[in-house]
Amino acid sequence: IEVYELRLSPRGSHQSEPHSKGTTETLIVLTGALRMTVGEESFELATGDTIFFNADVPHIYESRSSHPTRLLNVIGYPRT
């Protein structure tokens, strides 16, 4: 498991390539608003919202705020 604090600039975005099969992410929006696109699905999240998803598909984090968006990102890797 890895834990990161992500910071997106206002209206900024980050595209992530698929992780290895079985990898998951849990995101907690600490401040701001986020559109999270996982594969072909998009989700609108606000401060305090959480999302859990399979991260072995392309995924995009997009700030929907006029101020920085901060996220806590917990990545779980499959056991080998």
C-alpha cells in the first residue's frame, strides 16, 4: 500500500496510465472539487467525498475548483 497527498492546480488535471492488474485506489477529497474519470465513467466529487476504483484502466484526475484541489490517494497493489 502507498499513500500520497495529491495537489492539483485550479482547473488542472493529471492523466494516469493503467496500473498493474488488480491495483486499486481510494481517493479522499480534502479540499476543492474533482471530476474523476475511470475508464469510460466520470464521477463528480466534492470536499469530503471518497471514491474506490480499480486502477488497472486509464484514469484522469481533474480539478473543478478555482483554488487548489487536495486529495489523499491510497493505492493498493495485488499480492504476488
